[in-house]
Amino acid sequence: MKRSCIALAAFVLSLSAPAIAQPVKVFVLAGQSNMVGYGVGRQLPVELQSQPDIWYDHYNPDAREGGAYAEATSADWGPLEPKGEARRYGPEITFGRAMAAAYPEHRIAIVKMAQGGTNLVDHWGRGLAPDPEVLYKSQLYHALLGKLDSATYEGDRALRYPEEVTRLDGALARLESEGQPYEIAALVWMQGENEAGWSAAFTYGDTLRGFIRAIREDLGVPGLPVVLGRVSDNLYPANGGPIAAGKEANIDAVRAAQVTVAEEDPRVAWVDTDDLAVRAPDDAYHFDSASYQLLGERFAEAYLALVREEGSSSASSASSAGSAAAGGGGATGEGATGGGATAGSSGSTAAAGGAGGAGEGGRGATTGSSGSTAATGSAEAAASSGGVAPGITGGSGGCGCRTTAGQGPGAAAALALVALARLRLRRSRGQG
């Protein structure tokens, strides 16, 4: 309780501080239950239990029916911390920490809205009518964007929940009212397990493209970076998963679509989840606490790789050390297993930390010439000795643009990876 009071006091002071010069970086995290997360908050390292330096706006539509998150709906920005009756968390916990490390001169703000058991066809599409079977899962696109949603809702498409407290437009309005400039930095999307169990799997690529296009249009950010979590091969019945035998092709289709969408779009990346441990033997849909922390780190690495590649063509590799720190060298990633496609020059990424076995779902995808994979093992070694990771791989060189403290995106990525490695070492040594 004492720690919570101290964290809250620190957060209140941060809200009352003068507007920072650099824009607030707003990250939108959304999807279904693996974005909601089943991480156990009381088991988090101390430094992750409440993070008042990172602003958090949270909503789970489960609250529409008085569910477990009814008391966890944000009315304002608060510290990044577990939410709901069970104090659960998802990948936002470590993703936010990594972004704060990468961009120390920017305030980091996360808007998260996720709901378990939802799909793009019935729940997340722009302009959908309410779902008559599960009303509380209805019209999630509007629930996320609010007034930023350009769709018209009339007649049988009338909004079911028109007065919800937490939406992205409300969160941004609060920043504006406080005189805080902001930029919408990225969408992080963890979803697709629902479609993997039925025929919508075979059109998942098209619905995902449409969703990304709609989000970019309504936010007015045509090149908005998007990071996807590819659904895990834990879903396969041969791996003990919950999807029935005979539907392996459905899982294949969703996994392949996620990789293909990233391969086609240089502003989209994907991360691997095949090696993440399941929550319980009878719950292969969801990950365990440590895996949500690792997933957040992978999302961060993938986002930083996209940013690093943004201006790589205009830079030169002056020296081996400088090139490594700035994301240079052009080394290719190794060891990622896939779902029927190759993630190459588009900037899609198989996140560091090991891709895990292919199992039933492995179809031999690899990361290629984009160099968007980070060599975490060398980063951990560097963190242990206090140095800069020599093994971070990148594109054709550093970026000529400027971000934090005069560093290009590649340098920010290198710093963030070292910070992530230090966090992992602290956890492995029991220091958190």
C-alpha cells in the first residue's frame, strides 16, 4: 500500500509538471485476450509494478457488463500498472518500459483497449452493427477511436454504447487540454486467435489490411507503424492446443496472413510468439506471466526496428562500432520459424529471444535482408559488462533524422535493447 501511495503521488506530480518540449509519444495497444493479458501483477519485479513516468489509459469492454475490469476503466491518465480485480497485465508493462528507455526526452503514453474472444469480422471492423449475440463485444473500432471514427452509425448500426469514458479521442483531448503536444507513434495489435478457429481465417489477410487502412485514415497518419503479434503454434491440436483437429489449415492461414501483411508493407512488422509458454496445460490460448513480459519486449524491438529502417537509405556506415549502435551492418536474422511466408525486406521481424520450435505450425519462414532482428544474446552480454551491445543487427546504416538527445532511431533502438537486456538480467538474478 505504501509503495502504491508513493507511486500515485509521483504520478500526480508528473501530471502537474510543465509541458515537455518534445511531443508525447502515444502508443495504441489493442486486440483480444493476449493483449488483455493474464500476467499476475503481484509477481512482477518491483520496478514494473507501477510506473508513474509512463502514462496509461486503459479500457476493457468487459466492463460494459460489469465484468472483471469494471473498476479499471480510466477516466484520466494514470501510471502504467496491472489492472482489474486480479491486477492482471499484458505486454504493455515491458513495452512501455522499453519505450521510456529508448526516448528519454519524450513522455511515453499508452492507450490500451482489448477484449477477449473478439474478431475483425464481427467486432473490430469500422462501421459495424452491434453483435446481437455478444453485445458487450460490439463496435470495438468506435470504442477505441471515439470521435476519430469516420463511420456513420444509423438505423441498425446505431451505437450500442455511445457514452463510454475511455476512447483514444478523449485521451488525446486530455493531452491537448494540458498543453502537451503529441504524436501517435504506433499501433501494436495482438489478435487473430478467434479467426483461427473458423472460416474467417481464410480472409484474415484482407480484413487485417482493411483494419490497418481504416486506422491510418482516421488517425490521419498514412504511414503509422503497426506491429503484429503472430498467433502462436500453441493453437495446433498436435501441440495440445484448443483448436479442433482438421482445422490446422485455418491456423496456417491466419499465421501466414499476418506475415504476408507485414511483408507487403514496410511500415508493418510481426513478432514471433511460438516459444512463449502457455498459462496452464488446459489453457493453450493464453501465455504465462513471464511470456507477457517477453512479448512486450519483442513488440518494442520490432517497433524500434521499423523506426530504425525509416531513414536507413540516407545514412552511411562510418565505423563498425558506430554502425552497430546505429543499426548498421545489414546482418540477417536467423532461427525464426514461420507460418508459410518469408519476412524479408519489408521490415517485418522475428523478435529476439529465440523463435522456438516449429511444431505443427512451423512452415520455415525466415527473416531476411531487412535486418530487423536484434541479437539479444549479445545485448545481454553487453549489459552485463556495462557496454554497448556489439551484436545488434540492422539495415544498411544509421538514420540521418534526429530523435532523442540528438540520436537517430538506430541509436535509440540500441539503447533500448541494452535497457531490455539489463531488465532481463535483473529478473534472472532475482533482483526485481
